[in-house]
Amino acid sequence: MPQDNITLECTEARAEGKPPSRYITTRNKKSINTPNRLEKMKFNWFLKRRTLHREIK
């Protein structure tokens, strides 16, 4: 399957006035398991805890 490079950005950091952490990862273009935006729990270095990161364009 073809792969897409995507960027995941923290959803909680901006509300707390900190810079958002970003991760770059890949996903399958034609995956039926993730038709919407990808969401993962990742570590935010600025907040020093795991937070929800959502796919951005």
C-alpha cells in the first residue's frame, strides 16, 4: 500500500500557552481502519506528559 507522510500535533499545549510538540509519521493512503484524521497518545516535551496528538494538514 502507498504511504503518506503526516504530521501529528499536540491538542492540549496551545490551551496552556506552551508551544505544541509535533511528530512526523506515515500512514496508509487507502487504509479502511483510519478513514478520518489519525490520533495517537504521544509525549509532549514542553508539558512533560503524554497528550493526545492529532493529524494536521
